[in-house]
Amino acid sequence: MFDSLAIVRQLTAAGIDREHADAIADAVRRAADHGDHVTADQFTAGLPALELRLIEWIIGTGVAVTGAVVGLLRLLE
């Protein structure tokens, strides 16, 4: 259960005016109620695919940089 009143109180105590605090609490409540969040298990299950994409990106960038350096060195000869 989302306690929007507690959020509004915390935000107003931090110096945010009531109207803005209400809007922020409402937006956070709607996002929490939307159910479009990722569970810890889903996040963990997706990590191997993300690691593979990152490794591919790093290797691709390394090849591109190496090619650019070699090309520039040939131009300087």
C-alpha cells in the first residue's frame, strides 16, 4: 500500500509547497500502481543478456578506435 499522505508530509517538511508535493505523490503512486516495474528475479535473469551486449559494444568500439588510429597513422606517413 502506498502512503501518499506520508510522502506529502515528508516533501512539505523538506520545503516543497503542498501543491507540488501532492502532484509528486500522485505521480509516484500512479507509477507504483501501474505494475510496470521489474522484480529482482526479472532483473537478475536479464543480466547475462546485458553483459553480452556490453561486451559486444566494448569490442566493437575497440575495433573502431584501432581502425581510426591505424588510418590516421597511415595518413601521417
